[in-house]
Amino acid sequence: MTELELNERLTKALSGDAWAQNEIGVCYHNGTILGQNYEKAMEWYQRAQAQGETFSMVNIGILYANGCGVELNYSTANSWFRKAIENGSAFGMRLLADSYFYGRGVPQSDEIGIRWLTESATHQDPCAEFFLAEKYENGTNGLQKDLSKAIYWYERAGNHGHEIAQYRLGCFYIRATGVAFNPYTAVKWFKLSAERECKEAIYELGYCYNVGNGVDHNPSEAVRLYKLSAEKGYNQAQYRLGLCYRDGYGVEKNPLEAFRYFKLASQNGMNEATLQLGFCCRDGFGTEKNASVAFSHFKDSALSGNILATRELGYAYECGLGIEINYNNAFLCYKHVADNSADGWAQNATGHFYENGIGTSKNIENAFKYYQLSSSNNWCWGHSNLARLYENGLGCEQNYKLAYELYKKSFEGGNENGILDINRLVKSGLVQDDGTSGAGNGTSSFGDNSTRPTK
């Protein structure tokens, strides 16, 4: 509200306009231009309600419910909400519903609360429609979870301009939650919400341009929208911008900007950004190389539950990067990742530590178990180590055929040394050149060692 608009409303209020009197009360209530003064807010609300202005009745109730300028009194607040309801106030219905949900001045009752919230929503209060949708989505306050009813009420709230409802609808359609996947409808809702400056919707719209969902693929437009969302403090957008500047996606590659956005996102609670800060400090990307600071970021991210950060923390402990070497801590980190993810690298490392007694007691059966897990997740060194155990009968029954097949997988997965192992098995006569048991001609179909590419 401008000062000119305020003066116009003040003139009308002094002339007895009830709506303007309520607006002046709101200005004193919120401290808009006039400065916060609850007593004067009450004075103007009382003038307005005396003429039957329903919003002023609700606002008086809010003053009592919060103890603003008057002694806190929920019962009196509810009396004013009920007076507004008698005049058809959907806003009053919603606030009375809250009183029943939380037992403020009335006995707590989800049933009565839902009844008043539904009544308010039926009278097209956008916030009531939104809250009712949330309760159906989550199955709270005595309602059964019902996504179809949640979407119905979100759509009503969205059509009445509720930006968070619009954002939620976009998420439902883009993620096919309770509705069929429809990126075009998702984009429609994200755009409506973004126009109301919802930072989450601006980000989601940017991501649609990023991947070409419901709109033409446009990386530069994605970056523009990410920036708008990031400026509003949304950590997802800040993190995504860091990735864009890191990789030169939709914008010129800029390590300094990448680091800056990762730092902003991390400060705003984005765990993945803290991990990226660790990589930046470790590699000297956009900042000075500093192994100790990198270790600190990896540790912070790992303690917040980031699995990849836990793996990097283990590697730092193993190699002494920014911290003294501690094989036991390295083992514990690797094992945690191995047990809680499909990370073949960490599973192979855990097997290696068990096999060699590094940071833990030597245990060939456990080594076999983790090499098996690593191989099942298609890690080439997991294939190789599991093959070696089968070849030598360590922690398992000796099986040359399986060893051959696993060495072959390891070689095909990028382990160049796999050809040496294959040729050794064939030339020793332990398997034929097709991997079957028994003596062969001593030549592998993969070629001689002399043809193996060097690293």
C-alpha cells in the first residue's frame, strides 16, 4: 500500500466507511506504514464491526487469540469468530476450525474442526481449501488418506489463487502422484504459482526447461529461472545453479560461481551442496585446494546422512587426506555405505579390508560376501576379487568356471588386468578358452598378453 492509498483509505474511514476502517486497523495491526499499534488497531476494528464488517470481527478475534494489545483469551476470540460466521465469514469458520483442532477455548475435537474447515472450504476460502487438501493428502485429524479428494481441494484452492496449492498440483502431475503423468498440466500449474512468486514453483518450472518436460528443452531459460528462485533463498535452486556453473550447462562454466552457489545452498541446509563443497576444496575448484576443509565438509555431509559423503570420508581416513590415517574409521565408513546402498565401490573396499585385516579382523568369509555384493552391482574390481576367491577356493568352494566368467566381466567392465587373469586360467589348462572346465589349447579367445593395452 502506498502512502497516497493510505491517505485515501484514512479519509474514507473517517467518513464512516466500514471496509476502510478495517483496512486502517490492519495497517496498525501489521505495522504497515503507520507503525504497529494494537490498541489503535482494535479501535478501528471496533468501529468497523459496529457496522457489521465481518473481517474486522475476525481480526478482533485474532488480537484476543494472540494476546496482542489485550489479554490472551481464546474463548473471547472464538466468540468473535462465531459472530463473523453469523455474517457468513468463511475466514471465521477456518479460524474456529483451528480452535477445535488445537483445543483453544473449546474442547479439542478433530470431528468438529473438520466440519468447520470443510464449511469454510465450501465457502471458497482458499486457505481452508488448501488445508483440507493437506489433511486428505496426509490422512490427519481423523480423515482417511485420499489423494483424489486431496487433488480436488488443491485444484479448488489453486483456481482461487493459492500459490502453494498450485505448486503442489504441479508436483502431482509431474511425478504422477494420484494422477496420470502430464507434464503440460504440471507446467500450467507451476507457471501460475511462479507468477505469484512461489520460489519452489519457479525452481520446478526451471527444471522442466532443464529436461524438456511439458516445454521445449531450454538450458538458458532453466538457468534464468533457477537464479530467480535462488535469489529468494531456495536451496535446491542454489544447488542446481552450482551444478550448472560447474558443468557449463546453460551458462558459461565458472568455478567461482559454482563454489559460491554451492556454499549458499549448503548454508541453507542442502546436504548435497555440502558434499560438493568438499569436492571443490579437495580439487581446488573455485577455491583454494584445502584437504582439511574438504574433510570437514565431507564429515558434515556424512553426519547428515549423505551416503556418498560417507564414502569420501572413508577414503580420506584411508589415505590421510586432511586427517590422520585411521583404517578403522575408514573401514566403518566403507561398511556403512556397503550395507546401506548399492555402491559396488564401497562393497569392494569393505571386502578388501576384511580379506587383508585392515581396520578390522581378517575374515575371508565376510570378504567373499562383500565381493559378491560388489559384483552383483557390476563393479569391475568386485568381479575381479570375487573371481580370485573362486579361483583359489578362499571363503568358498573352488570354481574355475565362475572365476573365468567373472574375470571376463571385470575385463569387459574396464579392468584391463582381467585379460591377464583369463589367459592364466586358459594357459594353465584349468578352463578351456570358452570358459568350460578342462584342458584347452592354451590360447584365450581374448588374445595374448602382448596385445593387452597399457594404462
